[in-house]
Amino acid sequence: MSRTFVLRCKLALLCLAGIPALPAAPTADPQFEFLYGQGELFPSMLVALTGDSPFNPGAAKPVPGIEGPPGNLGDPTGVIAVRVVNPAPNTPVKVTLRGTSLFRESTVAEMLPQAGSTYYLAPTVRWDTEKLAALKQPLANFVISAEVTVGTAPATEIYCRVVVHSVNDWLKGYTLRGTPFVSFETKYLLAAYVNENSPRIDREITQRAIREGYVTQFRGYAPQSLLLKRAAKVAREELAAIYKVFRTLGFKYSLAPQASYVAEPDDRKAKVLAQGIRLFGDAMDARQASATEAAALLAAVYRKLGLGVVLMLVRDGDAIRSDALLGVFELDKNSVGLKPEQLQESLLVIDTSVLGTEDFEKAVELGKKRFARDQDKLAPWLLEKKSAVVRAQHESDGYLWIDISTARQNGVLPIPEF
């Protein structure tokens, strides 16, 4: 090797040393991300809400003053997503969620435009809804995995352990990804535990009321008299007959059950707030119910009869647990010429906490007193896209009003029982 060649190599190295290094291209670094919670899945949300329900997580309007959560590519309300940092402009990315016992293999493919930006890709998960609805106990360490292909690079396998809640866990509030606190209320999901479709209603409730002679028939709202212009009205004895059957069955009051899993016991730090709720069949078998469960039981039967019912949640300083009063409209909301104030005046309020100790008339008397005491705090649940801050101001010390008919129209369906 000549001396001239060695000198030339040294000069070349010196020149290269003076050139600044090019910045490293960002790595995709795919990771699982969840729309809400701490790696938790709530079957109640997945089986009760229709795809176009405005109450799906991710469909909620951001809180004023707080930047909204990063949106999903693919399914905008998809709970399971994969976060990818785009390494280059216009990079094709494919995410395949591997099948499990609760869902089948699901895929999403997108073109990521902006280099260096973070994207969330969520497949439309093909859930086995019957298995989710039948899940009465939580699953710990439920493993989900995905194959992620970014551009022309080899596919990457990623894994994650999650907790799958019992379907009995009523999700009442959650923190969306990218927001700092529990800011989205989902208490309207209580309407999913009002199951007017249960075959046990006819088999064990209405037919028993007729057999025992509490009532001769159930007509719901009586036919309207066009000549006398009377609003269609429900007979009080029909309401009392249903209530009496539950008392005859020996129902006892119980505290609201705990959620099947609580990741953070301090609700001020929690990502989700949940309360346990027995399904219709569970409560019938146990012959016991909290005030909220009793309200859902009675509401299911009254709605089966075609009556208008509302649940009124009472918040007495406990953000985790709620009690409920039941409201039944004695007048048919579809009556011709019926004014809103007439309908409001026909609301019969039942204190469901005394189902096991007091008769129907006493429950109505107590419900009326409790309602009259705090009715100035009553905030009807309006289905406009109001901010969570405004909703929280309305319900902080009083009631949250859940009209079951309105909930059904907005995609909150009863949780099926198998």
C-alpha cells in the first residue's frame, strides 16, 4: 500500500468527520392502545350499543377547552387500536388483529400521509357478541395479538394482556385516550339493563298477576276516547299488580354489587367508573335487588306492557354507586293533543328501594316526596351533543333522567340473556 493512498484515505476520513450525521428516520414502534380504560374491555358496551349509536366511545363531543382524543383510522369507535409512528410520507400500513375466543380475525389497512406523525389504526372487530353477553365473570390476562406491516418492512408481532369485565359491569364514565380525567358520562347505559324482551316477564310476572287475581288483564294504556278527548291512560291497578308480584316473590333489598374488576379504587384517579348490575334473570334467581336494579326490573315489565318509563339516578355524594327512582307516565305520550306539561304531571314516581318492605301505594308516596324534594335539580337527559362539563353541572347534586324509549331510539339496546 503506497504512502499516497494512505494519505488520501486519511483526508477522506477527515472530510467525512466534518459532515453532520443525517437524522435517523422515525421507527414505527407499533403498540396497542385502547380508546378508554387501562387495558380493559366492557362487554356491556360492546353488546348493547348499535354501531351508529351517538354514545359509542369516540363519538362523544370533546370537552370544551380540552383537546379531543386522537381519532382512529379504520373504525372511529374501535376500542382496540394500534399506535404507529409513520416513518415516511405516504406509508401503507396493515394491522391484523389475531382471532381469539371472543372475536374473529379482523384487519384494517390505511395509507399514512405525514412522516413522523402518530396514527391509531383500529380494525372493525368481529366480536362474538353471544359469548360477550354470557360472560358473567371477568377474565384476567386475556391475551390479544396483532400482526403489523409498515411499508415494505417485515411484519411485526405485538402482544398485550387485558382484563375483560363481566357483562354485569355497568360502565358509568370513562377517560378517552388523550384526555386527563373521567370526562365522559355513560350512565345512560343503565337502559341496557332494562330487558323488556326477557321471556321470564310473561312466564313469571304478568301471568302470575292474572293467576293470583291481582288483575284480570293487562291493557297498558286504555284506548283513547276521541269523543270525550280524554288522553289514553294506564290503570293504576295494573301498575300495582306488577309491583305486588315482585313482593310476593319475596324480593329483598341489597346493596348495589361491586364491579367485577376495579383497576383504580380512587375514583379521582380512575380511568373508568363502573358499578355492578344484575341482569333481569340474575335478579329473578337471587330474589334480591338494589334500588337501581329494582327500578330496572319494574321498568322492563312496564315497558313490556307498552308504558312510558324513565329511570332517575340519584347521586348522593358517591360517584361510584348510584340509586334510582322509577318514573312511569300514566298518560300515553302518543296521545293526540297531549301537551308536555300534561305528560309531566302524569309522571308517577316509585321509590324502588322499598320494594321488599312496603306496598305499592307506600312506594308511590315515598317516591312522590323524594321527587318533590329535589325536583328543582332534575335534569332531563337531552340527547343533544352537549359537553360532559355541562352535563356534570346539571347532574352533580340531583338526578340524571334516562328515558328508555329515547335510549332505544339512540342505539342503547337491552343486553340479551343466554
